[in-house]
Amino acid sequence: MDALILSCSTGGGHNACGKAVKEELELRGHNVVMMDPYDLVSSTLSALIGNVYIKMVQHSTGLFGFIYKLGSLYRKLPFKSPVYYVNKKPAQRLGEYIDKHNFDAVIMPHLFPAELITYLKKEGHKLPATYFIATDYVCIPFTEETNCDYYIIPHKNLSLDFIKRGISEDKLVPLGIPVSSCFDVPIDKLKAKKRLKLNTDIRYHLFASGSMGAGNMVNTFKSLSSYVESTDDEGLIVICGNNTKLYKKLKNLSGSDRVRIITTTNHMAEYISACESFITKPGGLSSTEGAVIGTKMLHYRPIPGCEEYNMHFFADKGLSVAINNDSQLISVLKTINQDKNTETIKDKESPDTGVINRNARVDVCDFIENNMTEQVNKH
């Protein structure tokens, strides 16, 4: 099989999901190309789209929330969104690329490529099977104006949300959000600390805010630093993502040898496993990773919009604690410290009936393979 995975650099979760699927398909011997479709027009356009989004999320989450609400209002109108119409040129380039390379499947863990595919379908362009993978625990605005063959969603309980938005029920495939194979095998806490060269006598808390280092992390960092410094055996690890300004600012504020501050990392599974808690904004992918590992997850400072839905989903299922302010955050950490034998929050049910499907990556690729086989047999 020749598969094309289309994603964009507006948040690391989309790309991480795409890479997880790519990893699994290549393991099975398939040929996979993963790309940003806007690169087909120009790398400048691709970078512009990503940078505008990242800067807005890093510095003005309120503005992002306002735009998200506008999208929610716009979806009530009886015509296509501007997102759909501005994609004419990129869609044409994408159509030419697909024709040239003869792909058997197009997989999209991002809304924008799904809009491109929809434009091509409307123009009568012949396409292989198309799969949209939702990376949030809600049907985000404008999903309903896309026309993919299948919509892989995080959980069966979300089906109604997609159906009421106009997605046909027979297109919905509730298989979960694919995560990398590095999350497959549980890592012993002590082993994880040793791999990361952490002090094995310290009980660490992990504080992260996505690949972009979004939101106001500075004040929360001050509260967390003061807390761990007031204890005898607790520490803090902060992941700033691609936000180098934030990294430099926090490094200047930090003076404790029990505080580690890093930018991006390829060892997220080890860091989550090594820590007593995972304090994070509720991104769909990072939350899924945290739930798969089972470390106590504290959701804090959601980007307004889809991340608020993610936070409610996980909290309602008992997979996280929704944190409202720094005082509550410190209070929860003190509770964790007081009862060192507290069982971590994790999905107690089996993968096929539980809240989080730990086998989503494998199941999604099984579905794509089986569907391709059925299509071949029909012809």
C-alpha cells in the first residue's frame, strides 16, 4: 500500500498522531509519505499558517477562544466557511500530487487537509480512500463541511456530537487517537528516572504546555517552584516545547537543583512515567498519552475551545483532575505527597471497552488495511 499522511504545523498533536500512524504502517511494510500539503504551494505559506497559529496560542489564548467561538457560530450558517474557499490553489496542487504518485489511502489528522480533499471531491477529482482522524474529544468547527470517506474518532460516546453536526453515522469509526509505540510498554518509574538521569530519591512532577509552550506558564512555574522547594523530596520538570523565550525566562527564574527545564524532547513517555503527576494543558494527543501511561493527570489552563471539551471529557471519565487555579494545583500536589501510596488515575477497563483505547494506532492501521483489501476484492 502507498499511503499519504497530510498534517499541518498548528500544534504538535496532529503531527504526533500522523507520525504514529506512519510508524505503524511502515512497520507493516507499506510505503508512507507524510507532508504538509501547503508546502506544495510554498514553504512560506506553510510556515505562515503554522507561525500565526503558534504565536496566537502562545501569547493570546483569549483571542484564540474568541475565534473558536466565531467558528462555532459560523457553523450555524447555511454556507461554507472561509476556511473552505481559501483552499482552492492548495487543493489543486494536492490533486496533481496525488495523481502523480498513485496513493491508495490519504490519512488526515488535521482539519485543513480534509478541507482540501473536500474541495477536490466537489470538483469531481478521483481520489483514493480518505480517512480523517479527530485529535480532540469533540467535533471541532467546520468538520461537518468536510467530505471524507471515514472519520476516526476518539470514543464511541462522541458519535452523537459528530452526527448532529452532519457527519453520517456509517462513516464514524470510534477507534481512539493513535499514539507512538514508545507508549505501548509501561516503563517502571525507577527505570525511567535512571534513563533520564534524574535523582531517584526525588518525587518529580511534570509541568508541560504542549509543543508550543502555550499560555501563561510563568506564574504557575513560580508557584510550583516554591512548593517543591518547601519540601524535602519533591522536584519539578518543565517542558517548554518550541517556546525558546519561555525557556530562557524560566531558566533565569530557576535556582534549584530539583528543577529541570527543557525545550522539546523525544522522551515524553519516560518523563511522564518518571513523575508522580503530569500537569498539562488538555491537548487531545498529550492527554491521551498521559492516560495510556496512567500517571496522575492534572489538566490546567486549557486553550479556550476544543481543549475545554477535552478537559471535561477526561475529568468526567475519572482520568484527570480539572484544575482551576494555582492554589488548587498546589493543594492537589500536597494531597499526592501526603498519601504516597495513592493509586494513580488510570483507565481501569480493558482497551476494547475502556475509555482510552491503548491499541488505537494498531486498530486504525488494521482498519485502513482491511478496507483497502475489501476495495481490491470488489474490483
